[in-house]
Amino acid sequence: MQILKKVIMSVSLLTLITISFSLTAFADGDEVIPASTDNKITSKSAILMEASTGQVLFEQQAQQPLPIGTLNKIMTVLLVAEAVDSGKLALTDQVTTSAYANSMKQAVIWLNVGEKMSVDDLLKGVIVGNANDASVALAETIAGSEEAFVAKMNARAKELGMSNTSFANCTGYDVEGQGSTAYDVALMSRELIKHDWLKPYMTCWMDSLRGGATSIVNTNVLVKSYKGISGIKAGYSDAAQNCLSVAATRDNVTYIAVILGSADKDIRFTEAKNLLNTGFSNYQVRSPDVPSEVLNPIKVTGGTAREVGVKVENLANIIIPNGTSKDLRNEVTLPKEIKAPIKNNQVIGEISFYRGDNLIYKSNLLAINEVDKMTMFKAFGILSQNMLQF
């Protein structure tokens, strides 16, 4: 009787010959959370961004191109960090100062021509001391010249989606045509803080070089007082005025605040601190709920397997105002059955996450494994295998 049942099942499979199908990719959506009216920004431009998602929670002229002064060095440090992480550069490597690096003015650590200094100390010079000569020395070490390094800066900016940014030097000296936006600086800063080993540099208030002979002091005063501070940099130039990009983390949530074009060096810190406080006080970060039934296997017709597993392609955190978790909901589009053949990671549906009527984002639902289309040959193979078990 058992053999007869298996024969009938196998023969039935032969009739489930189906055609393949395809599904188009779903575009991601991003909820736009209205900017808070509690933040009175006197600076030219400002933004508050949640780091894990890139969600913008507050913005004021955030897409307006402006000079950013020595915030250029955020990209300089990012490229150095990436060179270290890739093994192209080591913190213990000794860098020899060129005549060009020695010629830098304003904020410097007084590098002499031919003087050797470790990458570690040069990074301290750039991050803590805002040193222009140290910036150029590192740029030349990585790319051979400042000009070649600037080309890398602009290429990396493009990769990060910094569409309104143009670098002309690695130091932040004012040059016509060079500039960025608060949004782009936030993107750059978001990438920088992924390099956790930089945090001790960026949160250091005072340090010294050359065995204590050269003192350096951080211009970002928030490193002394703001809870959870993790960097990034304060900047200034005649054209840019006072600027700041700062990040802080509390309870595993990180916010980035950028202030550009402040007429007062202290106001930039107050406004950035108020933005960070807005994030920590008014919003929460959470993982969206996925109904358990969404991940149940789906029936397959015309295939070598009866069902296929389901997974969510991308399950990102969501940012919501406090007290609105009850407004979260999801909508699922998923067929009750699908026809073989099915490829591994094939899109078979979608799940959309909403806060009220506002779409937060969509994600594809994917097939976990591959299911071949049933053929006469495969059916006989399955039949033969079943018969051998008896």
C-alpha cells in the first residue's frame, strides 16, 4: 500500500509542469518625519540624523552648499582610517615630512622638513590639533601628493552620495568652489564613526606629541561635557565661519548633529547639543515587527519540492517619535502558492512598514532555497529513489 501511494504521488508530480515567472524589485520608501519647531537655529544650516538608518529628524537648509572650512579634514581622516583598516597603512608607520607639508600655515604642529612622525601621532595632530601640516603629510603618504589625495576625497564623496560636495584640498583652506552641505557632512560623519578605533582620538580633550614637547587641544569642547560623545570635529575658516559635526551615543542609539555657518563659536555647540538632546528625548529606535505567519513556508506547484521557505531581505531599524509605537503597522503581499522553478533569493513578495499612513520603508520577501521545475526525468528519479527505500 505504501509503495502504491508513492507511485501515485510521483506520477501526479509529472502533471505539474509550469512556466517560470519573475517579479519586479520594489523601491524602498522613507518616511519623512516633520522637523521639530523646538530647535531655534541661528546658524546658516543644520541637520540631525540618526546614524544607523540615516533618517533625518531635523533639517534647516541642509541641502544648501556652503563652505565647511576645516571640516574637510573629516574626509581626510576617513581616507586615512580606511587605509589603516585595509592594511595599506599602519599606525606605527613613520612618515617623513616634505617641504610642502612644512609650508602649511595657521593650525600646525610645526613639522620640520625631513622630520619623521608616526601615523598615530599625525592622526592625533589632525583630529585633536586640527593640524594642516599633519593633514598634508598623511595625504602625501597615501596618494603621493595632495592633488592625488583630493581626487580620492572627491571620489569617496561621490560613493557616499555626497552629491553637493567638492573638495579642493585636504586641510580646509578657503578656496572658491570648494564646499559641502550639512546633509553631506552628516553622511561623511556617519561613515567616519563606523571606525570605532578612532573614538579615543576624537574624544580626547588634550594630548601631546614629541614626548610632551608639543601640546594639542581639541576645539570640540563637547568632548569634555556631553554624555555619550563620540566625536567628530569642530571647524572654522573665514568663509565658513564656525562649523561643527558631532555624534553621541546613548543606549546603543547614535545621533549626528551638523551645524554650518555659525557666527559665534559657542552658539554652534549649543545648537548642536540641543539637536542631540532632541534626538535622545523625543525619538526611539526599534526593530519592526514581522508577523510570524509571514515566514511560514509557501506551497510550491510544479516543483521538485512541495514548499519553499521565506525570509525578509532587509530588516532595518525604524525611528519613531515617542508615544507613536501603537501607530506602527505592516502590509504584506505574498502569494499563497508559487510555481517552480524558484531560484534561491528570488523575490516572491514584499512587506511594507507604516507609521499611521506614512510609509517608513519596504522590503522584499525572498525564497530561502532553490526549487527545480518538475520534469518527467526528475519525476522518475524521485520515484526510483522512493522505491529503493522499500
